[in-house]
Amino acid sequence: MKNILLLTTGGTIACTEGANGYTPTLSGEALLEYVPQVREYARLRVQPLLNKDSTNMEPRDWLSIADAIFDHWLEYDGIVVLHGTDTMAYSASAVSFMTLGIGIPVVFTGSQHPAGQPESDAPRNLADAICTACRCNLGGVLLTFDGTVFNGCCVSKVSTSELHAFESCGGTPVGRIRHGALQITAPPHRDVRTSLTWRRSLDSRVLFLKITPGMDGALLELATLGHYPIVVLEGFGLGGIPSGENGLLERITQLHRRGILVVVTTQCSRGRCDMTVYEAGQAALEHGALCSSVISKEALLTKLMWILAQTQAPEEIEQLLFYDFCGELGTNFPPIDKDGARVI
């Protein structure tokens, strides 16, 4: 029997239908009634933490989750966090960085349909998360959904309706769960030697902008007006930034001179950002932009918020950005051979 802490934060899994649509009302104890079989191998304690539609989750809520984990992790064999799916990848990524060094699995999960609905995926996902928390010998943050185990900082929500709502952004998933049996096939990287363990702080002054065709470079002035030390730009393809008359490159240079860090990532849901391939990417690098190596956009945003809370120095931020703390750089990607093909 394993001792498992269940932290509840609301989300679809706990929703019932009200006059104004679905709202989270079910308690953790009520949700556990849908999975009585897990009590055969788990002693469960429920701790209500938040009660939100995950659309309303904020960085301070990520801090609350990390603080609760820190307060109790030595008492348990594993922790399950119930969360709404819309922003679960952001929360899991943020908590991944703030709980570096944890020696037990922290497993996020939720559902596409409320637990009380017929054919809901909530019972399966909840049971799988508890199974993972009990039987996984990996420390760190994971996310389970539709029978798949993901690294918490390498996952994105990709569907609003399908039960397989999440995909790994950093290569193959960590493992699978079938009929209550857990199989770990690709353990994620974890740096247990880092000095930045349990740094439970965030600085949310990171501006995230998506590049669109014809975008006016003046929009980048939002970074100066809003006192943002870091700007993230979602470029095209491998990280291309338009170099026409819109003034984007000139604005990047101006921000760089003011000590504002400009980080470029790709808009694509799969693959890395590599700004050395095309002239459009190289031009942005020459104007002072950085090419992100973090695979998940959710992880990139939350990692920068976490780093910014540790240091304000641009050169230190850059150094930490390219350091792989918990697999956010996609280290379990299949390697690439000299011809650019994936080695399977």
C-alpha cells in the first residue's frame, strides 16, 4: 500500500452543469468514488487546494501548487494533482521547475468530460494517475492522460474534444498505462545535482507574442511600455522573423540594446527551432535575438518566468535558458543522423 496525496484544483473533471454552464463543484472524495479499485493499493488523502476553471489559473496558483507539494512530499510516496486541461501543461511545466530535486512522482491529470457524465474519461485518467503515483519510481512532475505518461515539461494540449488531448513535445512519451499496469519506456532527464532546487518563485514579466504576416514592429514596444525584461516571439517554421518594411528586426535590435532579452521559438507544434538554416532566421540572430531550444511553448514561458525570479542578468538568463533541468530541451528526442533523418 502506497500513501498518496490528492491535490484538487477544480477543472472539468470536477464539474457539474449549472445555470451558466459547467463549473467545478465535486470534491476529491466524490471523485474517488468513481475509482474504488485504487484503494486496493493506495491510501489516499485529499487536500482541496483551489476550485477553478483552469482558464482562470494564474502564476500565483502555480506557486500554491508547488508550495503544497513542498509542504507534504516527504510524507507521501506520490502526489496526484487534479487540474483542468486547458492550462494544465502550463501548470505542470511551472511546477516542474519549482520542485526540482523532488524524489517522488507528482502526477497531473484531468479529463475532457466531467466525471458524472456517461462515457467520461475522468475515471480512467484518475485511476491511471494514482497508478502512476504508486508504481513509478521516477522523481519529478509527470502528466497522465488517455493511457499515456508524459514528462510534465514536454507536453501540450492539442485537441479540444478528443480523449487523446495531449501530445509530447519532446520526443516519445515517458510511458503507457494499460489495464492498471504501468510501463516506463523513456525516462525523462532530471538534473538532481543542480543548485536551483526548490526555488519556488516566479516573475511573470515575460511578454509572449505570435508573429503574423505583415505584423507591425511597433507592437514590440509593448515590452518597453510594460517593463518586460523578456520578450518571446513565435516565429514561422524554424524560427523565421520577417525582415521587410515592418521594422521587426530594427525593434529587436533596439530591445537588445536596452537589455531586453528577445527569445524566438517556432509556431509549429512539432520540431525544434533552428534559426541558422534560413537567412530569415540568421538575420534575427544578427540583430540580437536568441533561438530557444526549449521544445514546449508552455515550458518556455514558465521556465523564463522561473529563471527571471532567480536572476535579472541577461547573460545569466541566457545561460540558464539553455541548461536542461528536467528534460525541457527534449533530450529523449530520437537522434538525428548527418543527413537530417531521425534515427529510430
